[in-house]
Amino acid sequence: MSEVAASELADLGVVQTAAAVRSGRLTAEQVVEAALARTERLDNRFNCFTRIDVEDALKCARKTDRALKRGDDPGPLAGVPFGAKDLYDVAGETTTAGARSRANAPPAEEDAAAVSSLKRAGGALLGSQNMDEFAYGFTTENEHTGNTHNPHDVTRIAGGSSGGSAAAVAAGLCAGSIGSDTNGSVRVPAALCGVFGLKPTYGRLSRRGVFPFVHSLDHVGCFARGVADLAALYDALQGHDPRDASQADRAVEFALPGVNAADRKLRVGTLGGYFHESAMPEALEAVDEVADALGASEEVELPEVERARSAAFVLSAAEGGSLHLHNLQREPQQYDHAVRDRLIAGAMMPAGLVMRAQRFRRWFRDAVKPLFQQYDVLLAPATPFPAQPIGQKTIRMARGELSVRANAGLYTQPISFIGLPVVVAPLTAPGRLPLGVQLIGAPWSEARLIRAARRLERDGVARVVAPTELAA
Amino acid sequence: MTTPANLESYATQTARLLDINLPRGGAALVAAQLDVLFAHARMFAEFDLPPECEPLTEYQP
């Protein structure tokens, strides 16, 4: 196979790849070899992967090809190359969570539930992807594993903490990826890298085998270059896992079969107030473009949303600090210093304030929920700004000079605080850095949000464009 | 009210209680993070929650 043909194969999306493999037009091995070749050729520019598992990826692909030869169903993701943020357990490998202190941790005994689900559906895991240390950041700047570079401008951040996963999809190194989202770690990099991202409802997907950050807020999520591709990944990730106590008791609700169905009258509102303050004009223009396309006419305010963001901020630091307390006592020098100081401070937060944050969470959840009797989708910017230069610590915003690492999630944090599902629709155009818009729904309304995103994609409003860096 | 000096003192004392060895200059760095956290905490702590509002620790949306 020529190099050109290999690149074209690796550019295929999830649904196209699976269809081509299932129909026999391509073998899974051809597809995975092409993705591996492309990753080897390009990833030195982006640093998306922390580890490539060539043998395992090919083994998965050959298993799919053998199933097809036998006449067995290879699964809905037959031959689809995917990546997983380096906090997902992969059997036989050490889950580093982007941390030097975990370099010598024992290897995982089995795949994380999400990895296992995608493999069972026929997907081939290419390897593990770069992230902020212990998922505590929004930039994927990592002292130990290096920075992930945005495929649309390699001098800029990819966003984080699932930056390697989003950038790999944007650069066409894999058809889809799985990341995690505690405060915005799927939504921020999806927006900055210009791909679709899904953070489902809290409790929807199994977290078994995912290295935790904040138990109260951690979600499994995914990235793809198309909405149908995102739906296919999400569908494969669903299913009851009796070994995950945090998973909700919900029936599987497939999104792909109805992805092109039209919702007769979608009731859409635009979040105002807090979600307008601090945003750069282009972030608000992106929301306006989506609002026009979906017929949103009203502006909605979330009650006490700034307090919600603050409560999420404190809860994250406190639960994260508590999780890491033992290691902070033993080997604080092993941590990225920016992460270490935040975790130590979090471990020092008085219990009374942490409980207060959890009490406020109940109040905020109950105050927001009635809005969904009036609206099916609420729109908000995913980030206040496009990708900033790597190494830039602060950015001037309406509230003053603020940390990029801590504040890129200004608009995502209050939403994940109460576990609402969100699809990020990317708005990209040649010569412009990508931005994303959050499509926020009532709990368990992922399928409807995916249909709304598909409508934006079909109308040419949400779009993924090939990064300019790939033309260089 | 928190000040840089009393936050640094809080960081030093609490680190001792938690058995965390702060490196030289570490208390000031942690105090800077505490300053941010307490500012956020004030945001929701001053909100008048009804007493029956329980912590949402077993969370279901």
C-alpha cells in the first residue's frame, strides 16, 4: 500500500471504517497498519501518544479479520483504530495517568471497561494518549510526558486534560478516542482541537479501570470527527457494568440508529449572564451561529452559576488532594509542581467547606433541573478563548489576569458539577483557530443532543476541517 | 480575613498535621493556591442554603 493510500485510510471515520471492513472492501489489518504508519510519521509533531501498542493493535485487527472470514459478526466498530487517554487501564501495561510517580506502578491486570467495550465491538486500540498530570489541568502541558501540540497550530495548546486524545483525532491518527471529563477535560480539548466531543450524563458509562481524579465528578467521554462516529463510539461504550458501583441503573439508549431523525420542535435556549462575561467575542459569535441554526431565541440564566463553578473548583481540589494525600506525604517531589501545590492546598481544605460544596451541589441540581421542562438544549461556549500559546501561564480576562490552566474550563465546570450530558460541536474554518459550543441537555438526553449536533453538521455549521499543520 | 501571612502560616501548620513535608518556599506556593481556593469557597459558603439541603455525595442526576 502506498503512503498516500495509507493516509487516506487513516482519515476514514468510525462509521466509514467499520462499513468498509464489514463489507470486505478493506481488511482491519490494512486500516490499523495505515493508522500506525500515520501515527509514526506525524506524532513527533503533536505528541498525542505516550505509548503505541503495535502488536496489540494488529492482534485486535487480525481477530476482526478472522471473525469476518468465519462469517461471524465482527462488531459495529470492526477495524476501527482508537486511542485511550493514559488513565484507562490496558491489560499488561502501567496506567501512568500522566505522572512520573506512577511510572513503576504495577501493570493493569485487565482492560478498563471502556477499552474492553470498544475492543469487543471490533475496535483496535492503538495506544495510550497524553494528558495533564493526574487530569488536573486544561492544557496538556506535562513536565514528564511533554506537551501535546494543537494540530491546528503546533505552537498552541491542545486543551486538556484529554489533550492527546482530542489532538490525535483532529490529526487523523485514529478515528476516535476515549478521554475523561471531570470539569471539562473532554469538552475543552474537543473545542480547541476542533473535533466533536461527548461527555455523557454522570453515571451513564462505566468508570471501572479509569484512574480517578474526583470521584464525585469523573465521567468517561469520547471524541470523533463526525457526529455519527461519536454516536457509534458512545453506543459501544454503553451497557451495565455490575463491577462499577458509580454507574447508574439505566437501560442502554442507542444514539446511532436515530442520528438523522429530525426532532419536530427542538426547544433551544442560550445561556447568558455568566456565560457571556469573560468570553472573547469569537467564542460568543460561535454560540450565536449555533443559536441561529437551531432557532434559539431566548436567553436563559442558570441560577447562582458562579457559585456552582466555585463549588466544583473546591470539590475538585479537596477530593483530588484527599486521593493523593498518601503520595503527597511520601514523595511530593515526584509531582509536577503546578499540580502538587494545588493538590496539597486541596487536601488542606476544611471538611465543613467541602461538605458545604456538596450541599450546594444538591441545591444547584434541583434549581437547574426545571429549566429542562422548557428547553431541550441549552447553548454555551465550551471555552472563553481559542487555543493559547504553549507556555502562556495567564490570560487577561474581564475578571483580571487569570491562569489559563485553571480557567479554560470556566464554562464547562458548572455543567459537569451536576452531571448534565453535553456534546461539543466544533466550529472551524480555514485560517481560524477552532472553537466549540456546548449543547447541554437534561440528564440522560444524550441521543437528543447527538441528533441536534448532527443537524448542525448536516447544515454545515459544525464542521471538522483538516488541520493546517498537516499540509505543512 | 485571609492574608498572605496567615495563609502561609496555615499551610505550614496544616502540612505538619497532615505529615506533608513542604520544601523550602513550599508554604508560600501552597498559600497562593489556598488563597484561590478560599476565595472560591467564600462564593458558595455565603449562600444561604436551607438546612434540609443534604450533601449530594451519592449522586444521581
